[in-house]
Amino acid sequence: MIEPIVVIKAFDKFKVGTVMDVTNSGSVKLYQVKTEDGRVYDDVKVNDFKSLVYIHKSITNSFLKNKK
């Protein structure tokens, strides 16, 4: 399960965002993420390093640990 607050990498920049929606596409979950700057990214996968936009799970976990 992914946290409601995530860190995404979008076009070589890290951004903090909120998961707005989750859809299942076969065996893959696709997320809709709204970042702090108001942009909405659709069909975002977790750790899809080949993609231009993806949720970076390890950085998200570190970010959330440091926020506590």
C-alpha cells in the first residue's frame, strides 16, 4: 500500500504530492498524484525508473520518516 503523501520524480525533479486516485490496470496500480505546485500527473507507477514521472518509493519512505 502506498502512502497518501508521496515523493515523485517528474522530469528529473523531485516533488512532494498527494495521491488523489488509484486504478488497477491488470497487475499494475496506476496513481493520480497532485503535487504541491498544483500539477496533476495521471497514470503514475511506483519505481518505474524508465518513465519520466514515477513515485520514488524509497525516497517517499525516507521523507515520511523524517516528517515524524
